[in-house]
Amino acid sequence: MLRKYGALAGAVVAATVLVSAPRAGAEASPMLPDLRQAPVGCPGGYGGDPVACEAWDVCMVADPALPRGECLKTGPAKAVRIRFTGSVDNIGDGPLLLFGRRDSADEPTMRVRQALQSGVDGPIPDGFASAQRATTAFTYYEPAQSHEHWHLMGFERFQLRTPAGDAVTADRTNGFCLGDRYPSHDVGRLPHTPEAGTSAGKVADLLHDNTCGHRSPEALDVVEGISVGAGDGHGYDADFQWLDITHVPSGTYDLVQTVNPDRALLEKDYGNNSSSVSISIEWPDDAGPIQAPPRVEFRRACPGRARCS
């Protein structure tokens, strides 16, 4: 799993210390993030041929109710899943910085506001109250063993679709704990990567070890985000990082990942929010209980596009 846990007690307190408060009357244009969906099945920061990526597999499981489950080498199996790594980069002008808050531990979710940097080298809000933009997004504490932190829900969606674009299976509604986990492959070509000592640089310092309230279900505040030139992702062996193909017939399909699918978060460009691969699924002729997985091939990759087959 592409997670780097570090000691970050009191993340919001640290955010208040590290991030500059906006100046009164600042009128500079906001420096917007730009979320780019990385190629399906590729590790974070990969810049080579996406068809060659091997961060995916086909997994037979005995219990379809488990969020991950041990992959069986032989049948019988109750379900079959395609597991694949999913990663998202910020290649925009400013950080994606989100503050979550709830008034009481009795509330199951937190409201989320988006903080925007005001102009080049400008200030960045320091918390939920000063973040400029209300969103429809929310955070939820994910108790699954490989997570145990606060997820930004609805941040990413993945589906298996026919070449005509019809969904045949979709993910369990899941979310991300967002932080700076790796540099994007083109970080050296991006003009607004954070520099040490600046407002954006201090945000990057915070997000580098962001754990999103790891093992803190009682938290009232949480920070989520990705700096310019950085990315975050889930490895293919993480809980819920799969699509169930047990009842998908043999054929050709598009495996599509989309970040910010409902555009709840403000971005500079929404045109690169999807990435897809064309895959073939071929089941054995055997009827009855599943004794062997289907043959699955990634035939073609289409980064930045929702259609591929």
C-alpha cells in the first residue's frame, strides 16, 4: 500500500503553525490544483509505458464480504476480483488543501472546506474556519485494517465499462487519506512546485507525513491534501482496491478510474481526471464452482481518457 505513516499528532495544530493566514483584502487570483488520474495499474510516479505496468492482478477469494481477503491459488472460490493500483497527481498551480471538521464525536462524518492559495507565493488559509470554499465532500473514518484513518469520500471512482460506455461493475464507495506520498514523474517540469520556507513549502512539509488522523476515530478535525508535483495512491493489495468480476461475461472492457468525479473540488482542469485501460476477460469453459480465474490481459492504455477499447 502506498502509505507512509509517521508521527503527526495534532495535525491541525501543526497546520495552524505552518501555514500562513490570508491577508485581509487579498484579491490575487487563486492558484488552483489540477488533479491528474495516473495510468491504471501503474505505481505512483511512474512515467513509462503504462501497458508495461504490473501493479495489478486477478484474485480469487473464498469470502466475497472481506475488504481484501487472501488470494486463492486454486478453487473452489466464491468470487474473483481485478485488483489494481490507483494513483492521483497534482500538476496544477497550487496545493490541494482540505480541512475537515465536525462539532462532536457523535457525528459520523466531517464537513470539508477547500483552502486556496492567493496568488503566486501568496498566503494559504490555516484551517477550516478560514478556508475559502465550502464543498459537498465529507470525510469518514475507515476502520478496515489497512486504513484506520479518515478518508475523503468520493475522491475517486473506478468502473468496468463496455466499449459503448455502459458500466457493468463498479467499486464499493471508498475514499482516500490524502498526502504527499511520491513525486510525480514530471515534477521537474512543473512551474509551481513548493519551495522551502514559502507558504506552499510549509504545506508540503505538513502533507509529507500526513496520516489523516491514523487510529484516531475520535478526532474532530483532519487535514487532507496533495502538493503540486506530488501524488497519492492505493496499492493493489489495499482494502477495496478492486472490482468484482465474478459475474462479468468474457469480452472486452474498459477499466476506468476517475478522480474528483463529481467535481466537488475546485480544479484548474477537469479534462485529465480519468484514465483507462482496455482489457480482455476470458473465462474457462468449466461450469459450476469457480476452479480457476479468467485470463485477463491489459491490451491498451489510455491515460487522460475515459474511453479506450
